[in-house]
Amino acid sequence: MNKFKKNNLEKSALLAQEFTSDAYATNEQGVAYEFDRRWFNAMWLLISIVLLGLVARLFFVSVISHDTYAYTAQGNTLRQQPIIAPRGRIFASDGQILADNEPNYILVYSPSEVQSKTSLSEADVNSNTSYIASTFDIPRELIDISVSEATKTGEDVVLKEKVEREQNISYKSEGKLVPGFIVQQNASRIYPQGENFAHVIGYEGLIKKKELQQRRENGYLLTDRIGKTGLEFQYENSLRGQHGMSKNIVDSREKTVRNLQDDHATPGRDLYTHIDGDLQKIITNRLKIELERAQTQTGAAVALDPQTGAVKALVSLPLYDNNKFVHGVDSLTYSNWITDQNRPLFNRAVSGAFPPGSTVKPVMGVATLMENTVDAGYQIESKGGLMLGNRFFGDWKVHGFTDLRRAIAVSSDVYFYTVAGGHGTVKGMGIERMHHWMTRFGYGKETGIDLPSEIAGTYPTPEIKKDLVGEKWYVGDTYNAAIGQGFVSATPLQVANSIAAIANGGTIYKPTIANYFQDVDGNKTMIRPSVVAKELSSQESILVAQQGMRQTVTQGTAQMMQSVPVEVAGKTGTAQFGTQDKVHSWFVGYAPYDDPELVILILTQGQSGEISSSTMPVARDVLQWYFGSRDKDSPLLTDQPNQEPDETQ
């Protein structure tokens, strides 16, 4: 035995010596070490133990504890959540914020999340639905319908647009998160100035399916909110930012286990408007007071910069609160609005067409001179009306002999009947040539303002009358058109814009509310004034119309405006409609006369015909404030003005 061990040892030593000798022979510079085989065996033993342990662990996880780990894995889910881009804010020119954002939570049902979970029994589904209905105060029927629809389409659906903080805490703290029902962080609008600017700003709301189909390729989600009306709709593409995406591993309690990736959102651009916040409030509150005296609730007002077309104020009464639409207007409020005969949701300033009455006469004066019907000094006598065949066309009073300037100032109907349709020795210009000049100044077509739902109004021709009522055109129709009645209809904005062209010497601009956009880095994109047409007529004819409007204040129907601290040029108008004793009362003017900064138009719709003008007191008080102290403490800047109207004419 000892011999065997000795021989074996000697043989091993010999082999080791041969091995080291060979290694040394191939590397003469190297150092040879004796190799001990015991270390080699120990290394292989260690590797074998580790491998055996790994195999055992794999068997334990995949076979013995399969159910436990499968259940745990179901609770860990890849959650991709959009990072909602903040919507651009909207500001007045004086810095007042008109549209802002506030954080919000919504309840979403996601069918894809249900598919990734263990299937539930019908009893569990009913229990979960009842739990969701009670927790979030949602009708059970609404949940059933929404879940059924989402399951068919495979798309997420919003069940509640505003989850209260307490509801969110309760849902997540009770530890019973129902598969598929997810509370997501979102953002919604808030309108700090509320109803005073609602017709300009509009509102945003949850995207509809049809809207999503049109916008899906632009990155819109079914949980998105988009502009529905007003500037919110008009500038949707600029106000909306680009969403980001957050990818996280979450557990069964929706707690983030690991963040994988965040693609940051790009905020929308802020919109700065030309709207003068205080001017808008002053006009709104003063007009409210006057409408009460005029026994009506409906009216409109426009204020423009005649040198650029910038819209400084745009008012439509009655008002509505656009905040009501942010999270889905309740059915009772909406029903009251749409059944109200005064139509508070209707923007009268751009969508309401009314007979403009005598406010057309300055433009008619320009047409008279441009067509050489009579010269500016030619006098026509008004005896209170004129006869056309067996029909009498009345004037509102006897004016005697008037030339063009005085005819504008005292608003002589007979003068304009005559130059339009002809009478006696004067051959009128006729409706076709009237149509040419009136449409040149903007009647019968949209102004192009940056608001949706603008209408064109109507300035008639024989063909238009034929289409409307199936009758031919008569000279009497021309008479009516000459004083802004009959088949003539215009929006308050159109009338204001036509007078802006008179004020600035013959340029018609596209009215614009937006001034510039500003991105998150402070870069500005300006909205430049847009000229529709220049040199609408000769400067001589424009000057005569301007002088006639100035005489309206100094000697004519708008002498109330003399109390304004700057010289005002203006034109009054009264238009009858229907069979009731109701009229539309108008005033449109500009100031200062020698260097116009502001055009203002006031309309009271359907005032009692038994009272004096309700528009001039409003215009006077507004212009006194605007060109006076611009008092920040004026009661007209409060939501509940306490001021009695001055009825002095």
C-alpha cells in the first residue's frame, strides 16, 4: 500500500514537473510555478454547488411557489400614463388672466387593464361596479353603459370628469382598487373673470368621439379636453401643448415600483389678447343697467382700434358662466340656458344679424358722392316723408332742407330715400350701385374676426330678394335699404368695422382679438394687423362722412356726447322690427375726432319704443371713463355696479 502511494505520488510529481517544464520552455522569460491539483478540484466543487443551488431555486420558484409568484406578478403592471401638457393661458392686454389651469383628477375605465388581470366572476363584477358607483357618486346605469361600450371598442372612457379629493383618497386608501377603474391626474380650465368674458374666451370640454377621430393623428387622447367655442376653439392648435408619457412598473395598489422612462410634456403657448379687461367690464356693467331701463335683457357692444383692427372689447348680453362647462354642465343649468328666450349662449356681437337702421348713412353718404348722385352741398327738403305712388315713406321728423353733412347729423330719411331710389329731379343710384359700395365697406360678408360662428348678414339685391321671398324688387325696397331696414341685416361687429374704415380714412381691417403668443421659453409670435382693403373711396368723400358724424355730436342727434373730454364723431340709429312696439337702438362713434383711437358701438336689442335712446348714455359714460381718469375704483368695474343711469338726452 505504501509502495502504491509512493509510486503514485512520484508519478504525479513527474507530471507536474513536465507541465511546468513545457510552460517554461515556451516562455523563456517567464517564471514557472508548481501546480497543485487540489486547488483545481476545490474550484470545480464550488462551481458544482452554486449550479446545484440555482437549479434548486429555479425549481422552487417555477414549480413549488408558482401560484404565489404568478399572483404577485399580476399585481406588478407596466403602466403607461400620459403626462398631460398644460394648456396655454389667456390674458387681457392689461395682464388680467382670463383662462387658467388647475389640477384635476378624472375616473377612467380602461378595458386593456381588465384584460391583463385575472378574470372575475359575475358576482365580483357586480360588486365592483356597485363599489365604484357609491365611491364616486356615479349612476350605476352610466357605468354599465360606459363599460360595455369601452369593452367593444377597446378604448378608454372617462366616467367622471372631476373626482373630488376625498373620493380619490378614499378609493386609494381602502386598498380596493378595482381592475380597469383608474384615477388619473389631469388638468382643467378655470375662468377667473367668469361670465364677463365668456362670449370671447368660450370654454373647453371633454373631447367627443367624432372630434377624436379627426384629431387622433395629432396625438389627442379620449381623455383630452379641447376648445369648444370662442378663443378656446379658434386657437386650439396653439393653446394645446404636446403630451408626454410616463412608463412605470406599478404594484396592485397602483404604487410605482420602478420608473422606466419619462418623455416630458411641452406646454401650450400663452395667448395675450387685445382685449382691455377694464373696458370690457365697464361696457358690460353699464349696458346691463341701461337694458333694465330699456325693458329688455338683450344687447351687444364692440370696441375697436380703427388704426389696426384690434378688438378692445366685445360684449353680448345676457351673459353665461363658462366655468359651468369645465367639468360638464349639469342638465338643469343647460336646459335653462337653451330654453331661455334671451339665448344667453348666443354671441350677438358676431352671430346676431339685425337691421342696422341709420348707422348705414355715413357709408351711404360716401356712395352718394362716389356715384356723383348729387354733390355734398346739394340740399334736399324733408317735409316729414315722401310719396311713392300711393305709398307714403315717412321721416322721423320734419328736417327742412339738408345737405349731405346735415342729413347724416340729423338723420334725414327723406334725403337718403332720394339719393338711393330717386325722387323728383334726383335720379337715385339704385340698389346695384348701393350694393357695390355697402359691401365694399363690409356689409353682407364676414369680417374675418378670429372667433367661430361669425355670420355675414345680408345686403340685398333683386336676386337675393327673389331667393328669400320669391318677389321682384321695387323702388320702395331701395328706399328701405337706404336707411338700413327692409332686407338689410348686419352684425354689430360689421357696423363697427364699417365706421372704423370711415374713421381711419378708408382702410378696412380684419378685426383681431389675438395680439401674440408666448411659449414657455418666452419667445413671442406676433399676430400682425391684417388689411382687407385700402383706399375704399376718395379721401374727399370720406372727409364729408367724417364731418357729418362730427356734426351729429355738435348739432344733431348725439349732442349728449359733447360731455366727453375729447371730440367725438358718431351716428345714432333706430330700427323697427316685427309688429310689436319694439325697436333696436344703435349708437356707433369714434374718438378723438382728429386722431381716432377707439370705435365704440352699442346696441340694445328690442327696447321699448316708448323710451328715449338707451345706447348714447352707455357710450357717453364709457368714453368719459376711457378718455378720462380710467378710475380703478369705478362702481362699474364691480360685478354688481351700484349706479343709476343718467337719462339726460
